[in-house]
Amino acid sequence: MSDPIALSDKELQETAIIVVAAGSGTRLGYGMPKALVPLAGRCLLEHALDGIELAGCASQVIVVLPAGAPELEERAAGHRLKPICRTGGATRNDSVRAGLDALRPETERVLIHDAARALTPPEVFRQVVLALLSGARAVIPVLPVVDTIKQVATDPGEEQAHIIGTPARGTLRAVQTPQGFHAPALLAAHRQAAGWKSPAAEAVTDDAMLMEMLGERVDTVPGAAAALKITTRLDLVLAESMLPLHPGKETPMAEPSNTPAPVLVPRTGIGVDVHAVADASEPRPMWLAGLHFPQDQGLSGHSDGDAVAHAACDALFSAAGIGDLGTHFGTDRPEYAGAPGTTLLTEAARLVREAGFEIGNVAVQFVGRRPKFAARRQEADAVLSKAAGAPVTVTATTSDGLGYEGTGEGVTAYATALVYAVPRQGNPPGKVPAG
Ligand code: CTP
Ligand code: MG
């Protein structure tokens, strides 16, 4: 980590950072604004402000918050940076504009930053400010793209898109924040765009794009993996695993007054499920690990017999200490009778979260002669991870011809799960059951 850059008082006075934090966090699904979601004892907004404080390259910090979020306002106001707070709007663009309205007239450089990129290293802020001080009018942090990216189109009447092109990967970059601008240029761009109607207005997904559309050159600086945008629960797990690497954590932070740092103690769980292969006289589709295996005779049972998904559910319930499959999908919930394994897994994950836990991972191994699984393992991991909103991995083995798994009469699935109590704002951390 490099030292804070030595800006003159004048340069500091003329530099501002706007942190947009007015989103609702729908995809994260915590039932609270995303910026208020806790990560290792600090909310995402506080982490974002910590990085800005360590970067030390702006004198004015403006935070744009959702309307009616007093707890978030309190946390913002309680931060050592003492940011100016404004209320955001319906879209990110509206929120950026609300922040721009609070700029001091002498502002020469403004950085627009997403609170959702809570662990952005201070170095990235510094690089953006340095580029602006060197004369750039717009500058954004970028990372090379690892996936091949395709362009798609959907013809009228078609459900699935088809590929219409493959841009050369070497020319593509993933874009992060903070995005830095010559402040008068960005203000002018926003004034001009304010009159745009949809779809032109909706097509603008970041501030750099606005500058590009007005013919301004946009420069780049290196982004950082830690600056990932926390959008889903998986991102939150990833961010948590990055915390020890976050330079912000090298400097001790004052804990919010009278809020003890929560101790995260993981809990493990186990689940086992056995299903017989249905009699040949009764043809049934084979569903296992959320996938259909058309070559194989299916498993018996009143549900789809997906032993892998069922074992995963039981492991989750066991880890959270909230009963088992019978407790949650028994006769008093007839809507789940015969439901697909993935539906049960999604509901099990929801119940575990409702009980105050987040899911670390679920691992399942099934033992059986059929179906042949290796070629579809990754597909299964993806389908089940999506259902649980957390990493699920499936492995398979045979039993060397022994027992019902060996003869092909049935399969067994063994699952383990790891969960941890999530401290909720205003509540004690997790509702951890005894035992
Ligand atoms: N944002 C904002 N005002 C909005 C919408 C978004 O200030 N009306 C901010 C968010 O707080 C976030 C950043 O823009 O810091 C990027 O948005 P996104 O990651 O989509 O966050 P949310 O809109 O909160 O999430 P979701 O789309 O899942 O609801
Ligand atoms: Mg959003």
C-alpha cells in the first residue's frame, strides 16, 4: 500500500467524493438498504467511507442515502469523515445528481463512487485523483475481462437469444468506481442529460458513458479485485473472505460506540438421503442434483426423489438447528408435496436465512451406479448454487459393487453444510439455537 498522496490544501479543497448509497439492495435481499448490510461488524457504507478516509485525497465527502433510512443516516453521520448527507432518487443517475447539487462551487475534481463497492482499496481512489491532477477530464478504474463476452439479439417470437457477435476480449474492460471527472465538465454533462427522455436516459448506466456520449475522452487506471460490486449473497461471502486483504483493515478502526464486534462462529450440519430406483414397471424421470438424466430410470418417492437436493436441505436445517425436511416440508405444507428438489433447496436456504444465518457452503456426495455424473458435475453445482444462493458442490462415487448402491437398486446422498450467524442491525447477532 502506498502512502497517502501529498495534495496541497488547495488541491484537497477542490476535490470532492460523492458516495451513492441510495439503492434498495433488492438482489441482496436483506430487507434493508444495501449500504446498511453488515460485513464484519461495519455496514457496507462505513467500509466504503473507511477506504476514502485512508485514501486522504478529498476534503469534501457527500453521501447520498435512501429516503427514510434513519439508521443509515446515523451511521453516516457517525463516521469520522463527517460526510454531508443528501437524499437520493429513484435511479442511480438521480442519486448522482442529488450529490452533485451539494458540491461546493470551487470543486474542480469530483469522484463518483458506489457504496456497493465497499472494499475498494484506497490506492484506487489515489490513482483516479492523480490522473485528474495530471490533466484527465474523465478517468475510470478498469479490470481485464476473464470471460469471453458475446453480443446477443432476440428475434420477435423467439424466447432464447442468439449470438450476433464476439468482441475481441483484449479490447474489453470491466468498469469499477470511483469514476473521476473534471467537475465542471460532469456538471455540464448531467445538466444536458437531465432533459433526455427514455430510452436515451435509461441507456446511460454510468457517468463515464455520459461523458463519452458528449465526445469527452475517458482515461483508465488499474482497478482492483477487492473493488467488486457487492450485488448478491455470494458477493458478500466473497467480500468477507477478502477482508483480511483489505488495506483498510491494516489500520485499527474505531468500533461504533456500544456495538461490540460480533464473533462469527460457523456451525456445521449433516444430511443423508436414500432413494430406491423405481421399479422398471413404473417408468419415472430421473432427477438428481437439480438435473434431468433422460437415459436413466428415476428414483421412487412422492417427490422427484432428488436425494442430492434433499440431503443438502437437511444439512442446512441441521446446521441452523431448525429441524429437518419433515419439520418444514411435512403434511402441514402441502404446497411442497412433490416439489422439485431445487424448489425445496431454495426454500430451505430462505428458512435458514430467516433464522438469522448466512450460508458458507454446502457439499454433497452421492453414492450410486447411475446416473453417470462426471460430465454434468459443473452444471449441477451451478443449478444448486443458484437455488441456494450460496456455493453448493456435488461429487459422486460408486460403492465397488457393494450394497444397494452397487447393484443399482438405490442411491445415497451425504451432505454437509456450513452456516454462520449474521449480526442484524438492531438485533443481537443471530438467533443461535442451543447445542
Ligand atoms: N444507487 C443509488 N440510488 C439508486 C440506485 C442505486 O444511490 N436509486 C446506488 C446503490 O446504493 C449502489 C450503486 O448505486 O451503491 C450501484 O447500484 P446497485 O449495485 O444496483 O445497488 P442497489 O440498487 O441497492 O441494488 P439492487 O439493484 O439489487 O436493488
Ligand atoms: Mg440497482
